[in-house]
Amino acid sequence: MSLFLNVANVFKQYEGKSILQNCSYDFKEVGIYGLIGPNGGGKSTFLRICSLLESPDRGAVTYTSEGRAVSPDLALKRRITMVQPKVGVFNTSVFRNVAYGLKIRGVPSRLIKEKVLGALDHVGLPHKKDQNALTLSSGETQRLGLARALVVEPEVLFLDEPTASIDPQNTAVIEEIIRKLKREARTLIVMATHDMEQVQRITDRVLRMEQGRISG
Ligand SMILES: Nc1ncnc2c1ncn2[C@@H]1O[C@H](COP(=O)(O)OP(=O)(O)OP(=O)(O)O)[C@@H](O)[C@H]1O
Ligand SMILES: [Mg+2]
């Protein structure tokens, strides 16, 4: 039972300035969607609105399952995750940072341990589990963000520049994780990136966002 997303005629302003202008896109297949375009073009804003972290001024963001609209409640929000580069590291261990999403979902602690260690292993951070998350390097912090998303097994995953400050070797690891999520977990993935080679390597479709409008 996959979750799909339809974005219809979305507008957004900040402080009277138009950021998104009539954005529409039908994410109707599982796949990796690349979102490209210049700085300030509206990519991050679009991802926050798609992931229900923010509301559009006008227009609709509708999730569907088996052809029917799913109401935008907490249960739906828990099936969707967004990884933002600078957001949401708690002043506690790496382990607890990853465990948080499972705790609030009421997962039993034995299972939490297994899943957290599995997710840290996946992103190459198992040796950091007891370190305070605020002391990680920027690339490690980005990988922590990904581990926090992976651990809750989202059906739709939004990634805002997931490899922006990551070295080539770890970028390859993360790209493989993203591919595997699509292939094995059938996750719908929307990823903003400035890395055009990455777009070539892993995306199935490309959306270009410029001055608040989508093309492509
Ligand atoms: N909360 C906010 N308040 C005011 N302006 C904002 C806010 N969030 C974003 N903006 C502005 O909206 C515009 C689009 O920003 P956004 O972060 O969506 O662009 P982007 O395409 O992700 O850019 P980048 O490639 O640099 O990440 C920018 O001009 C930004 O300054
Ligand atoms: Mg951005």
C-alpha cells in the first residue's frame, strides 16, 4: 500500500514576497525525484510544504493511497519524513537522537535498540552512538539526519541536499542507501540537490525550480 502525492496550484509568500507561484506536480509513482535550480529558487520551501511542515497560502497538497485521499492527520505525518540539513539535533547522544522517532511512535525498547544500531550502521556511524550529537562534524550530522529518517521507515522521504557537505566516499554510501530505499522499501523520494552528477546517477525524474515555478 504505497503513498503518493499530488501538489496542485500551490502559492507561498514570505513577508509579501512570492516564493512559490502556482506549483503543481503529481508524484504518482515510486521513484527518486530530483529537485534542482538556483539558490533561493524555492526548493526547500517546496519540500517543507510537501512534507506538511508548512501550509501553502493557496493550493493543495494531497496524499493518496490506493487512489483515495488520506486525511492530513498525525498518522499520515508519521508516514512522511523530511531530512533538513540544519534542523533538529538534540543535545544528547547520537543513539538517543535516532531513537527519538521510534519512542514517540511507541516502539518497544528492545526493538528500538536493534533498529537504531541498524540505522547507524547503515550510515557509517555505529562508533559514534554514545557521542553527543552536537559535537559531530557537519558531514556526520547530515548522516545522523538520514539515520533518523531511515529508522522510522517512511513511505515518502524528502531530502534537502542530503550530501551537501559529505565526502565522495560517504556520498556513494548515501546514494546507495537512497537507491535501496526505492528498490526494497518502495519509498517515494524527493531530493533537492545542486549536484548534477548525482542527478544523473540516481534520479528517475528531474523537476527544475526557478523563481518559484516548476518546469520539467
Ligand atoms: N521563513 C522565511 N521567511 C522569509 N523568507 C524566507 C523564509 N524561508 C525562505 N525564505 C526565502 O524564500 C526564498 C526561497 O528559499 P528556499 O530556501 O526555498 O530556496 P532554495 O531553492 O532551497 O535555495 P538553496 O538552493 O539556496 O537551498 C529565498 O529568497 C529565501 O530567503
Ligand atoms: Mg534549499
